Amino acid sequence: MTSPWPKPGTPFSDILTPMPVIDEDRVVANIARAQAYMTKHGKNFRPHIKTHKIPAVAQQQLDEGAVGINCQKVTEAEVFADAGFDDILITYNVLGAPRLARLKALHARVPKLTVVADSTVTVDGLAAAFAGGLPIAVLVECDTGGARCGVQSPADAAALAKHIAQTGGVRFDGLLTYPSVDGASKVETFMKDTLDLLSEAGIDCPVRSNGGSPDLFSAHLVPSATEHRAGTYVYSDRSMVRAGECTVDDIAMHVLATVVSRPTPTRAVLDAGSKALTSDLLGFTDHGEIVELPGARIVSLSEEHAVVDLSHCAVAAPAVGAQVRVIPNHTCVVSNLFDRVVFHRSGVVTRVEAVAARGTVW
Amino acid sequence: MTSPWPKPGTPFSDILTPMPVIDEDRVVANIARAQAYMTKHGKNFRPHIKTHKIPAVAQQQLDEGAVGINCQKVTEAEVFADAGFDDILITYNVLGAPRLARLKALHARVPKLTVVADSTVTVDGLAAAFAGGLPIAVLVECDTGGARCGVQSPADAAALAKHIAQTGGVRFDGLLTYPSVDGASKVETFMKDTLDLLSEAGIDCPVRSNGGSPDLFSAHLVPSATEHRAGTYVYSDRSMVRAGECTVDDIAMHVLATVVSRPTPTRAVLDAGSKALTSDLLGFTDHGEIVELPGARIVSLSEEHAVVDLSHCAVAAPAVGAQVRVIPNHTCVVSNLFDRVVFHRSGVVTRVEAVAARGTVW
């Protein structure tokens, strides 16, 4: 069967939809802007590859000055190790014999590999797996208000750090957090208090890793942090515009879609459903913005259809067959739905990249 | 790298999580129950393969008595044509030169191929693509209250049917709808009124296709319909239990997950996020049910984590490392996230099937 992926030189009008299309120039600009900010403020920058899952884009980030990459799962890191990346942080509590065995095999070929832990169970599992060999570097994950994983207080962080420092097979390397919204001051307080406790205990804490694209340009408000991690900024999305981190003109990913039905004067249906956009709302009440149809609302998604309410659309209703560009609520999850994505410059395809780490959830 | 997929004979405890696991016996029972009902009521049954995307499971459905399969996109149908399926309905308005070219190539090897249309634009595009050759069968899609695609009235349905009947390259085969919730009477009225109009016009309408797993066991309430389509029933999910179509003991798909963090007495974090469960809410306010933790609520998902509120959990809080089974809100979208899924009998792996049509959105 003919490949659904377009060749370089193909214009948007000849692309099968739905299709994620990535603006080359905006990617370059987003990478440069974030790195310049981090360099200016003396922070190491470690991009999270979850947004693109593409080694070639991670290489663009390293070439601009990033110190290494951040992955979320062991199998995701394996893909980037295969592509030659040699400084990888996995921000996950790695648990259980099958996953620990994979982590150990990965560590054998990526010595500069770091994981996180927020419990003695995780630490002791790592210690048992790595006993007698090169120890694995561990950061203590701290809950500074994000209410996901993480130890709950500086005292708990220091206690877990001490446990790591006293245990074979693991090496305490520092602290890590993913902040709450506008959480810079909470991160700074938590990190500083923990550093004081560690200093009293004589434990070195070289890495203090803060994160998040929404907090990217607030990284300078956390002087205790040595590094910042961020993923979404590279493509950006509707949630990043809402967060004030960029404008719509910085958004590099759109999902190209086609109007396949116009059942009523105020309803259009696109061929991009939850299998193209995902159902991630991220606090929005609709499913993305349509560049060509300001005021239109994507009110519901089924798997292959988006239902659009045109009641408040500021322009003429689109005809059946019209092509539009959707700004997703959340770009990272779109990448995970496609085997490949299309890069372009001014609406002409430049390259098609395999989303190499798509589907690596282990 | 070692495969993440388990071998037959592997127990749940040795499976990498998150992992969709499918109960063989429940699949067999769900297929048999639906087919027996359709046979009893004299309806043709056409399963929608979107739920499993696996030719071997579609074959189980055909072997039990289904008349053919339902796909949503041309590329999805291509996968099943490759696997030898020869009666395929694509419930989509196929538009645009690249997609029409694929449809024509598919029709050349699957003569019993049917599509839908709800506008003259779609019909005329099909007519142009198929002019001079074997005509393609077309059903007129009707909006009977579902508020997605579809013509809005029996008069519009009859008018489009006449247009198809008078146009070369296309053949009018009947009517199709996806109903609204509890929409049986609306479907019956719409179909009957349209049949009357078509009869007056001397247009034969052999196929009247109704659909939906929520309406599966109400199919007998639509006497005008000749066929019913349904997908979700084969695995079933939380939304189907809510709809009263099955019990939790009929649910064949679970997502196996591991507790990776217990940051507070009332919070657990699982290693199954939106990349394993999707963010589909389907009207729920949380992200699935945990079999082992009745009363616990999955309050938020990030890509690789589910945050669980244990405040009202009826049993002891789980330890870090504990394995649990999540009942997804919506099973079909979970299938689309994994390259393969694991089948089991009583928690021991029986087979691993490639999700052959995963990611085919065109």
C-alpha cells in the first residue's frame, strides 16, 4: 500500500489528514530561546524528550547547549541510548524485577544514567539490582506542591538521601522536583531547606533539578536549582500560550485536518478525533483551537471525528473538503499517537521523522 | 533489547506494566452473547474492529456469525483486507484525492466494500473517483440525534439517495446511523420515514444499518434496521457497565499497573498514565476504576502517572510495588496506544497479538 507519509516538497494540500505538522523554523527558534535564557541564568538545561520522542530533535537541543536529556521510562531511554545519547535522566521510580533488569542493562552501556526515588522501597530495589557493580545515580524526588510523586518534606528528603548515601549499589546525586503552577518560591524553599539539612549531615548534593515548560522562564526564580527540565516548549501548544510562556506564533505543532461533514449551518466535523488530538483537556473545556476558524469550538471528540460548533465563528463557515490547522491542547500526547510526524517550512514538507520512542511506556 | 511482551505461560506478576490484558474467556462470551441476541432478533451483525484492531479477534466475531466488519478509516480497512477480510463497511465520508485513490485501490481487491456519505460533495468525489469502473456502494449517513455527521431529515436522506441513484460510479445501498443515547425510537422514526419516501421514489434500500454498543441490546427496538454495528462490547469497559449493557464481570480488558509511589497516606501513584489509559472521560469525572481498590479514585493523569486518591478506599492502602488492574473508562482508545496486547486466561498469558490497525487514522 502507498505510504501515508508525504515526500519532501509535498505541499499541505496533498497531505493525508489528520497529520501532525511541525514548523522547522519555530522549533529552531523555541530551542534557541529556551537555551539562551538558561545560559544567561547559569542553569544547566535538560530537555525532556517526551514531547518529540525523536533523536534528531534531541540532537538539535544538545547542539544548542543542553547538557543531556530527560526520559520518563526505561524503554524510552533505551531508544535514545540506541541513537547514541550518553547522558540520560529517567525521572521515574523504577520498580520490579523485569524493569530493574532492563535498567541495569541500559546502565551498562550508558554510565551517565540517573534515576529518581521517593521511597526506601525504590532505593532498596535499585540497591539490590546494582549491588556489586557500578552504582546507579539517584536523585530524591520531592513533592513541592505538584501533588504527584515525591517525598513530602525537606526532612523526608534528607532522610532518604542519607539512606541512599549509606546503601551500596546506589549513589546520591541530588534533588529533583516537578513544581506546582507558579511554584518557584515553594521549590526554592524546599530545596534550600533540604540543602541545609544535607550540609549539616555532610552529604554533598551536586544536582538540584527543577522542571516544567510552564515554569521554564521562571527558572531564575529558583537560585538553589542547578538544572531545569522541560519538554513541551520545543513544539509548544495551547496550554503554553495560556500559561503566558509563548504566543500562538511560537507554536510549532499543528494537526492538519479536513472538514468531512457540515451537517448543519453551525456544525462542522473534522477528520481529527481523539486518535489524532487525544482527549487531554489540561483544564480547557474544548479540544483545541482551529487557526482558520477563530471563535469556533471543538466541542466533542470521538475517535476519528471532531465536532465543531461554528455558532461564534468569526469567519465564513468552511466548506466540506476544506483543510484546517488545529492547535492541540497538549502537544506531547499527540506525538505519541503517530508513528511519524511531518516537518515543514511554510507549508512545504522538509522531512518526515519516525517518532522513535512512541509507545514506550515501560 | 529484550522484548517487553511476555511469552505464553507468563503470570501477571512477571509482566512489565502498564499492560493491557484481555481475558480470553470473557471475549468469547461477549462475542457469543451479542451474536446470539442479533441472531434471535433477525439482525445482521457487523462488529466494528476499532475496539480491538486485531484480525484474529475479528475472525472470532465472523466465526460466530457476523456478516462482515466495520472500519472507520480507509487505512484501517487496508489492514483487514491484507488479512483476508472481504466484506468491509467504512463508516466515513471519504474525501480528497489522496484518500480517494487509496479507496479505489482497496475496492479493486475488496469488491464488497461500502462507504457512507452525508453530502453531495462526498458523493460527487466518490463518483468522480469511481467513474467508468465498478461502482462503489454508498450508505447515506443520517443524524438521528447523535449530533455528529449525517443528513438532518428523512427528506434530506431521500434527496441524497436519489442523487446517488442518478450518479455514475456510486451505488445507493441504504441508510446508516449512529444513534443518540437511548435513541432507538428516533432511529426507527427516521428510518421508517425515509423508507417511505424512497419507496415512493421507487428506490430500493436494502441496507439499514444502526449502531453502537450502548444500543446493542436495544437493536430489536428498531424494526426497520437490517443490521447493527458495535465495537466496544467485545472487550467492554466502565462506560458499558454504566450503560447497563454488562456487569464488571463481563469486562475483558484491564490495564495492569503498578503502584510506584505512596507519597501520602491517602495518595498512591500508578505507572499507568494517559499514554496507557488515555484521557477519555466519557462523562466520568475520574480516569477508571481499580479492581483491587474499591472506592479509590484516579483523580488525575499525566503521561506516565495516575494519581489515586485513597481517601474513600474501602480496603487497606496498597504498598509501593503492588500490582493492580484498572478498568478503563473507554477500551477502544487503549488498544490504539499499544503495538500489541496480551491475552490471558486466569492471569496466565495465552497469546500476544499485534494491534495490527493501531495508528491507522487516514
